[in-house]
Amino acid sequence: MSAVIEFYLPADPYGELSNFAPFPILLGGKRWPTSEHDFQAQ
């Protein structure tokens, strides 16, 4: 059985994988402050 990595808040362990982590992403030539911003815009 494999271990499950749970994350939600950026301050939690593995928080850098959270969709709320403050790392910008570039998709389709547009810069989004977080992946959550892109998700909500869709």
C-alpha cells in the first residue's frame, strides 16, 4: 500500500503542491498568480 500525501494549505507539509501556493503559472501565454486563479477563470 502506498502512502497518501495530503495537502491543502500552503503552510501545511507539502503545501507547495497546493493549488493555493503563491507560485505563478504560465498557461496559454497568460500568467496566473496561482493555479487556483486559472482554475476559477475556466
